[in-house]
Amino acid sequence: MRVNSQSGKGGIAYLLQRDLGVTILRRMQVEFSAIVQKMADSSETALTCTELWELFQRSYLAAARAGGCLVYIGHQLFEDSAGQGIVLQVELPNGQQQRLGGIGNGPIDAAVAALGLPIRVDSYEERSLGGGAGAQAMALVEVAWPGVAGSRFGAGSHANIVIASIQALLVAVSRFEDGGAID
């Protein structure tokens, strides 16, 4: 099955789910559909499911966005009397590494605190890509930045759901940079 510029968000989401086991957030479907339609229009051809997945990876997945605003290197979680703590190690756009610390009500909230940005996570979902103990996890986030129109989506995929979640958060933040929110 192929997708062209006239394909709807439901058809695109169906193909991702049926062929790859990837179920995306509803509002993310709307945004991704526009990205797919733009690509199909510019290439004047229908996209295969493989091309659709490659476009999704380039648009949303952490591994494909290396060189973005911040790149995940590692993290350490710790318990704190105020909640969950995190020390997050990231690579900056200039190649330098930096450690950031924060405390929140869980790993994602702590990572948001560590970033020190006025962002809000409006939606978070996690999925399993495959079955069994060795299955990859996929995390999807929707992030808003007060004063900036719209929200941004990010995805992360890793065997560890916390790592996938942090990757997804960093991708969403980097997509604000793409739109000019981060100076």
C-alpha cells in the first residue's frame, strides 16, 4: 500500500500501526499527515510504508535528530525528599557535554526541571514495539512552550522506557529550536 498527497491522517496512522506496530498520538497524526502530504507533493509520487517510516524517523525520532538542540548521552536517577531526582548528561549543539540536574514527580518531570526551560508536557504515551522481554519501547511526547504557538512532538525508542522518554523530550524541545523558540 502506498500513501500520496491525498491520503488522510487515518490512513497514514493505520499503515504505521499495521506494518510497524507504531501507534502515534492523535494530534501528532494531524501534524505528521501534513508532513507526509508536503513530501508527497514535492516528490510527485506516492510513498511506500518504508518511506513513511523513514520520514517519521527524520521528523520525530531521537536517533535521527542527532545534532539537534540537545542530544541524550546518559542519565542517573536518584530519590530525593522532594521527589524523583535526575542528573541528565547531554551534548550541546557545539559538541560539548553538560550535566543538568532536576527534581520532579517522576523521571520526565525531573528531566523537564533539569532542562530549566519554561516548557510543559501536555501529552505522554509509551508503547511497546514488539513482544517479549527484549522489545523496544517507544515514548511519544507533546510539549508546549508558553507564548509560542502550537506544540511540538517528539519520539524516542530504546529498550529502556526512561531513556526513550528522555530522548522524546529532547527531540520535542529541539523542534522548538527548528521553529525559532530557542535563541
